[in-house]
Amino acid sequence: MRILLIHNEYQQKGGEDSVVSTEKELLEKNNHFVKDFLIKNHDINNLYSKIKVALNAVYSKKYRDKIKIELEKNKIDIMHVHNFFPLITPSVYDAGIEVKVPVIQTLHNYRTLCSNALFIRNDQICELCLSHTPYYAVLHRCYRNSIWGSFAVARMVNYHRKNKTWQKKVNRFITLTEFGKKKFMGAAFPEQKISVKPNFIEDPLDSKNSINNRKQSALFVGRLSHEKGIKILIEAWKNINYPLNIAGDGPLFEELKQTASDNISFLGHLSKKEILYHMMESSFLVMPSIWYEGFPVVLVESFACGLPVVASKLGSMAEIIQNGITGMHFEPGNPENLSETVKYLISSPGKLKQMGINARTEYEARYTPEKNYQILMEIYNTVIKEHKNI
């Protein structure tokens, strides 16, 4: 099969970029021809470039034409779009339609429904633009606290909503969870066009790695920012006598270091290898996010390392983590409830160990490359077959 992967990379490399890379490697490993079309945002660095991007955020003829050339030149069977924002735009769907190549769009976040892509405002879940006009985002400066930036994104969302782009121009959407699927269905994305495929990672365990020698310590991995619930975690830990390692960097790094308890260690930015090492040594992971999350790769990594997860009972986290089986839920945004949940887990070493075993079993059943490839091929083959019958 000949596949074109399309992705607008982020200025700061994140989870979506890694997913695109590992998915490409998976396809190539299974002898498919993969051509990737990757562009970066690094040139958006002055007022002129920002205005130009804002004006073209709805529809870019430039990238429509570029993609059309790639489709024809490489004799592509299927076009798989990951992130089209802000440069590529949904215009690339028209390239697929013109060349008669089926289009797949992975919905990694909620950008097609919400200007900040997170469904969060003032540290609270907000779905105002889901059920009303997306221009509420301008009123609240939802995109990077900018009126003009928020207007540009809201305009893009509104244009494609009104013109039914999502209903007419995409053959299949991929969401990462059933929770995500329901959110998009609530925005009139056709149910029959939505498939669920989670993220995956290569198995980090081999003969050199062991998950049987755990240290008594908890672990947080992620960006140190408000939506990740990191302040809630710091507050909860004031009442917990147990070591906590925090891996990651972000805008709240210095502030948190000044207010954190003595039993909290800040590890800073770590490589993937270093993160996996800490996961294999820790007793459990804490994920106190106050937004829905998509499908954090850190969850797959935790399960692969046999690491149970204490997480907010919210969105995809509530779906992926089975309460009492592969981890524990707590009330979102509630440091007292998080503290109580962690204390219970610490006092139940037998249960904690069994949850780790269950987490590893869950990884082997659902989140391996082999399982993911099977799901992806089923989607590709079905879409190609349906497209031929149109």
C-alpha cells in the first residue's frame, strides 16, 4: 500500500509529533511505501507572518496544490492527515477528492471544535463553542490569550462547520478513545465515519529491564502547566509522606519548586529512555489533568512498564484507566481527594502490585505495535474498498 502522511509539526515537539513518527515506522516496518509531508511553524515569528497565517487558516490553496502534486507523483492509495493547523488547513482534503484518493483524518485533539483544542477555560472544562458559535473564543481570548489569534481559529472552525467539511470531505476519522468519538459525534461528525484507534509504543521491556524492583516513590511525567493539574498535585502532596519525582518542564517550573514539599524532586526535562527508566523504578504514576486529554503516550508507557496510574476521573483518563484494576480515579481538581486516594494506595502494597500486573496485561492486549497495526490496516482497507464503490 502507498500512503501519504500529512502533518503540521508543532514548534515545541510534543506527543502528536511522536505518534506520527512511530506510526510511519510501523507502516514501513510492514513493507508499505510511506511518503511523509511534514512542515514546521518556525517561520511564524513576526507580525507579518502571523497575519498571513491568520488570513490563510481557513483554506490554503498553496498546500492543496502541493498535496495534489505529491498524490499524483507518488501514486498514493490513501492520504492520512494528522495535524493540519495552522499552515496546511483542511484544503488538502480537496486535493484527495480531485485525485480520487480517500482521505483519513486522525483527531488527536479538539481543534476542529474548540479554538484552544483543549475544551478548557480559566482552569475549568468549557464546551461553549461546541454547542454555540465558535466566536465565543474571541470574547474569551481562548487561543493564546489573543483576540486576533482566537478570531482566526474561530473563523476556521465556523467556516468548515457551516460548509459541512467534516461531513462531506473526509472518508474516515480516527479518534483515540470512545470518549473522543462521542464528543465529535455531538458536533455532528458522522458516527459511521469514526473509528477508534489508540496510541501505542514499542515494548520497552527486554532481558535487561526488570519491573520487579520497585522503589517506594510516585512519578509525574508531563508539561508543568495549569491544564496538567500540576498545582493540584503539589497541594495534595503537602499531606502525603511519600517521595514524588516530577519529570518535565514548563511555565510553572520555578514557581512550583519554591512551593513544593521537601519530599518532591524536580527532574526537569528527560529523554524517553530516562522516563521509561523512572517508570520501571516507581510504584505508581499520578496524572491530575483538569482537561479531557486525548490519549497521552505517557499512559501507554506506564502500562507497558507495569505502572498503575492514579488519574482524574475525567475524559479519556476515566476510560483508559480501570478504577481499582489498572489504577485509581480521583475527583478532578480536588487535592484532598487525590491525597486520600494516594494514601490508600500506599497503604495497600499488595493491591498496588496487582494493579501493576494488570496494567502490563492491558498493554499486551491493546497497545502493542502489532495490535495497532492490525487496527490501522482494517481501517485503511475498509476505506479503500468503500471508496472504490462510490
